[in-house]
Amino acid sequence: MTASASNLPPVEAIQRLLDVITKPARLLVAISGGSDSTGLLVALSKAISPGSGVSLFAATVDHALRPESAEEALSVAALCSRLGIPHVIRRWEGEKPEAGLSAASREARYRLLVEIADEIDATAILTGHTLDDQAETVAMRAARSGREDNLGLAGMAEAVLLERRRWLLRPFLKTRRADIRAFLTNEGESWIDDPSNLNPHYERVRVRGKLATEGSFDAAALTRAVKRRTALSDAAARLVHDHVTIRLGVLAHLAPAGLAGDGAVRRHALSLLSAVLGGRAHALRGESTNRVMAFLDSGRPGRITAGRVIFDLRRDGLYLARENRGLMPLVVAPGGIAVWDGRYRIANGSAAEIIIGPTAPDREEARALFPDAPPAIAMRAMSVMPWVEANSFFFPAGSSTIALSQPPTAGQIHIMPTLAPFDRFLPQFDLNLASEFAVLLGCDVFPPLPVKDSARKS
Ligand SMILES: Nc1ncnc2c1ncn2[C@@H]1O[C@H](COP(=O)(O)OP(=O)(O)OP(=O)(O)O)[C@@H](O)[C@H]1O
């Protein structure tokens, strides 16, 4: 990787963060003990003075995958205590899958970090991802992606909203690992070398080796990709704002004016809108989106199904709703929380077991619920709404909080729509678009990015 003007030395990167973060700030540093996160913590602790309005906390996740991991976490605890920074260790207790172990440990790590951030009410979680990590990510996505728009080339976002409530920031994303190590050496600090960072079993490790020997990383291309990605998503947000309505959380309508204009923007908006309506964590895949776009471009009324969503093109616009298949009932124990069909989070605050499943459609009711839609579409939409059964007491559930009017047991049942593609992980690039969906579905609004002047208007 060649050096570039966009490389930020560690001390400068931290100063930039401290200049823009909203204060007072409690920063939760996710520290593995590796060079990058150790550099992050040490640089922050040096830069923060009493009275600056910024306080530091640190957390280490013990993935319990290697025998020495508990001891390593303790050595991080010792560093934090020397620096006077409160530190917690959380152990990943869950089952460890054989396949997809890296992804599962990342999921578990983020879940535990969000838990800790909730406990201390952190302004943001900080990680030590570097420009080297970014280059690897871009290289892996470039090799893998078959999508012609290749949005992955924008790499990791500098800010990501986790579980819809805690911002994670990556202040070292423009900083080289070698510079962080030089900084630590200069400070007389050491770090832990994780042996799995050398294990060629991992794709990232192989890509790292390749970049080190032959690669030069094009920082300008990355900047362009980030701009393109953000502009596309913001244009999609405007399209949704101006031309999409969603009724009762299940029936979306795209007005004819929204079917004209830039195809790439429409494609991006529809691939994510269908993931939201279909309760799927990922945007509609490339081939499926191609099929939908070809169908729409033909302009002929009709319908097709893709990603569990029916796209129904009529003269008055495009209707989209979850297809009426594979909607399995789900039992939620008293006090339990569960997600039904990837679309609704149900908190059963009652003392009785409840069952959530699809609504049996009724022509008259469907017409009343969706008065502006053609009758067949109204019936289809009604049949994918959630229906709750508690001790043989039935009631239809809309997309809001529902209190049992004659409950068989005391308590409440809360049904909240989810935003499947953004619920766990919302990169800053898609914030405006996700916010439009949140408004249309009646979800809670997202917390603002804890950075001054960050409001990016669509
Ligand atoms: N076990 C962990 N506990 C807390 N945070 C972690 C842990 N593992 C990774 N992180 C955070 O995620 C970032 C990226 O993870 P990655 O696996 O690339 O890092 P690493 O190689 O373990 O260590 P480092 O990035 O500190 O050199 C880290 O910089 C750190 O902020």
C-alpha cells in the first residue's frame, strides 16, 4: 500500500475526533489488546485533559476461542488501570459455530459492546479499524462482488449505528497501522499479537499478504466510491420521501412519477424497500433486482415476486407487499421478546403465553384498512399483518403498541415494526434512507450522530 495525502497520523486523527464529538461525551473504547485498539486508547488518554467534557471507558470481549484469551483480557485490564480508565471484560458465552466463526464472533462482540454502552450510557463506541483494514475490506469486496453498482467499494463507514441505538465510530479509518505501532513504540507501550492475524485460513489474512507484497491502495478511488455511495443513498431517500407511501406497515405504493427518472436510484430504493417489507436483513440480491427492474421497465401491468415481496404494477403505480406464504406462527412466552417474520418485534408484557401469526383476511375489513388500494391488493396486504392470540382472545394487530382491551391476563403486548436491513447495523451512508423508512413505518427515530454539524439533509 502506498502512502497517500489522506493518511492521518494517530495523534491528529484523535484530535479531529475530539474536535467534532458532541460534549459532554462518554467514549467506550473497544480494545482487544492488539496494536490498533491499544493505540486508540493510549492516544485518547494522552489527548484528553480534565475538564474537556470527554470521559473514557474501555471494554474487552473475551471470545473464549483461544486458551490465552482470558489472560490477554486481564493484561488489557492492567493497562487500563495504569491509565486510570474504567474497564470491563465480557465473555462470549454463546455456542461457537464451526462455519462462519469470524462473523459470529463479530456479531457477539457488537451485541456485548452495545450492552455495555447501554449500561454506561455511552455517547459512542470507538473501534481501532485502520486504513489497512479498510484497504483489505475494499479488496475483498472488489474480488467478491458481482453487483455492477458495487456499493461495497465504499468500504467500511466511519460511523455505524448498532441495534438502532448506539453509534460506533472508527476514528483511525484513515490512519496506517504502521504509524499506530510507531506511536505506541514511541510511548513505550506494547501490544498483543493475535496469532489468528497470521493464519492464512482467513481470507482477510490472505488479502493482507497480497496487499503487502503487490498492492497499492488507491485512496482517491475510495473517496470517490464513498461519495457515489452516499449520493446514491441520499437520492434514494428523496425518491422514497417524495413518491412512496406505506400503509399500516405492510403495503407500500410507489407513485408513477417515482417510476421514471434515474434507474440506479430506483434500484437502490426498491432493493432496500423490499428488504424492509419482506423482513430480510439484506437488500434484494443483484439478479432478483435485475428481474424486478426489467419487469418495471417493460411498463406492462402485472406482478412478480422477489425476495418474499410481490411487486404489483398497476396503472396508478407500483404496489409492494410481503407475499402471503411461509408466515409461521410464533409463540412468545410471558415476559418474552421475539421477532416475528423478520418484520415485527413483539414484547409480551402479559402473564399469558401469546401466539403471533398472520391475519385471516376479510374483504370488507381489507377495504376499510386499505381504502385506496385495489381490492385484491388490500386482501393480500391484510393477510400479512400480524395477528395475536392470547388465551383464545383474538385481535388484529396494526403497527403500533396495542393494549388488550379485555385481556385474559393483566399486561400489555407491544408490537413494533422492525427495519430488517438496518436493525443490527446501519452504516452512515444509508442514514437518510433508513430514516425515511422509519418514518413511513412509524418506528422510533434514530439517535443523531454524536458529531457536530453532522446533519446531512436529503
Ligand atoms: N476482543 C475484542 N474486544 C474488544 N474490542 C475488540 C475485540 N476485537 C476487536 N475489537 C475492536 O474491533 C476493532 C477491529 O477488530 P480486529 O479484529 O480487526 O482487530 P484486532 O486485530 O483484534 O486488534 P486491533 O485492531 O486492536 O489491532 C479493534 O480495533 C477493536 O476496537
